[in-house]
Amino acid sequence: MTKKTFFNFTLFDGTNDQNQANAWFTVDTDTGKLVDRGQGTPAQTDEQVDLDGQYVMPGFFNVHTHVSANPQKPNGDDKSESETAVMAWTNLQALLKSGVTYTRGCGNEYDVDVKLKRLQKSGQLSHTPRMLTSGKAFSMTGGHGDSPHGGHAVDSPDEMRKAVRTAFKNGAESVKVMATGGVMTPNDFMEDAQLSVAEMHVAVEEAHHKRRVVAAHAEGNPGIQNALDAGVDSVEHGFYVNEAEAKQMVKQGTYLTPTLIAEWVIPEYGNGDLPDWEVKKAADALDDTYVNMRRAFKLGVKFTCGTDAGTPYNGFDKTPEEFGLLTKLGMTNAEAYQCSTLNSPKLLGVADEYGTLEVGKFADFQVLKKDPLADTANVVQEDKQVYLGGHREF
């Protein structure tokens, strides 16, 4: 066992709302896990790394990304599979550089995340975060996400069952279903219900047989209610979640991934570039979103961290900006970060080994110049250090 000790830093470990001054921890560089931790005089090990009084916090989880998408092409970008794969690799690197050490795909063209993870596991994909893959999303014919390379079109429970089983056979590790229309689809609206309860329930049933999770794109009603009745593990976006649905989410243990920045950037940057209907959809929803989600948070809904990265103007470097928006829902800075450090790993089923900087977990962390608990703006640092398993990546 080779041990590396990091010392002389202030630690926010992600478990509570406190910093630990003059902290240190030791990493087994063979496994990448923390084996010891303390304050004051550091342990003497094979290698010592002085972090010069900076701040250390866990790497971020981003549980809603589309690495096959190009945020700089808001009106679509018809790419070959090879072009998509290269771009996706670049997007993954941007995620890691921003501090994201674990990401979940939430619908990717050509199943590109599944294929890139194979390369990652064989050591051929450098400087990329850990991944839970989804492959293509599941939508109804003509619905949100139905595209030649980006979705499985299913129109009955039997078709859903076959498609989900095939996706798992081909290497997908999670499922994304479309319960409603969306901002980016010209022929539908956020309140348009799409996949049925019966169709989504089959996806849940098949996924849970394999201890895997189902995310539902659900922006308005009745689609949010349909997704909850189908038993999905997380509602993605959930802009129009109402009080009854929030209470059902608490009862069922359903997570909510608000992707606030995806809404915010469209009216902020899209005027004159995006179609007027798309800008108006996002702008109309944003104010309502804050009201609805403040209520949901107050009622006890568990929020995760996801940005919908890849949608228009929503770059793969923007995860750190999501936390400031989460505080607008009534969260403290620490509670906003815990959407990432606590709730996101629990949703993905990896909380025993990832998310917080505790002994026995992987040493995935970032090093910042300023205190993240003092201001969420302090995590928006371009030149931060980022580590996976105690090995510096950026």
C-alpha cells in the first residue's frame, strides 16, 4: 500500500455545514480511497502534499448531463457518431475540470456514453469523471427526444419492455423516460403528457429488477403526476411540481433534479438567436419554477444536483453555478452542496463509496482558493485543482 497525505487546508467534507481548520487526510493511492483523516499534525506517509492553506471540498455530482450535445449549437447539430464521440470526450473533460467527479447520462445520442465508458474502464479515456450511463432516452413516437440517433421510440408497455431490456443488454446502466413535452421541442409543450403511466411503469419494473434507477423528464402536469404514479426514482426538471405531488415525492422517496441553470440561460442568452417560442417557454416557466420548488423544498423533497448540460448555452463548465440558483429555493450554501454530496450519490446508489470525504470513500475532491461555505460564487473557479482517487487530473 502506497500512502499519500494531503495537509494544510480547511476541509468541508460534505456531511454537514461546518469547516474543519488545519485538516489533513491520507489516501491509499492503490485503491484511491481515504484511509485516515484528522486535524493538526499530519500523518507521515510515503508522499506529503501541502495545499498551502486552501479549501478542500468533495467533487461535484451532476446527475443530469447530455455529453453528446453541443450547447453552442442551440438550433441543432447533425453530427456523425465519430464526431459525437470526440465532442462527448471533450465535454466530459470540461465537466471534470469544473469540479464534477461523477456524472449520470440522461439521454445521449448513439449510446455514446455507454461506449465511452467501455474505453474509460480499459484506461483509454483520460481526464474524465466517473460515469453512470443511460444511452438513448425513451420517448413516444413524435415526442420530446424522438430523434434519429437520440431516442428509443416506444408506443406500448410491450415495446418499452423490449427496448429497456435491449438497452441494458447493450450496456446502459440507467433509464431516462420522457413523461412530458419540453422547452426544446417545437410541436409540444411542458404540460403535454407523453409516455403513459403503464409504459413508464414497465421501465421502472425492468430497471428495478436490476437495481438500476429511472429518471423521468417531467416539466409540467399531468406528466409529473404520471411519472410519480409510475414509480420513477427521480423527476427531472419538475418545474410545475404542485403541493400534492411534492408530498407524494416525500412519501415515495422520489428525488427532484431541478436543472435551474438550464432554464435560466435560455432567456438570458437566447434572444435573437433561438426561436421566440423557445425563449418564451423558458422565461414563462422560470418564475413559476422558483415558487413551486421553494414549496417542495420546504415540504421535504430531496433535491439532487443536475444541470441538463448540453442544452442551449448550458455548457459543461456551468455545474458550479447551479449552487447559487439552488440557494434561491431557500437552501443554505451547505444544503445546496449537499444536493450533490449526499442526495445525488444516494439516488445513484453509490453513497457508500462516493460523495463525501470520509474514511473508506474515494478521494474525489477539488481544491479552492476561497471558502465554499462563505459564498457559492467561490466554487466558480476556473483554475481549481481537481482530484480523482487522490490523483490530480487538473
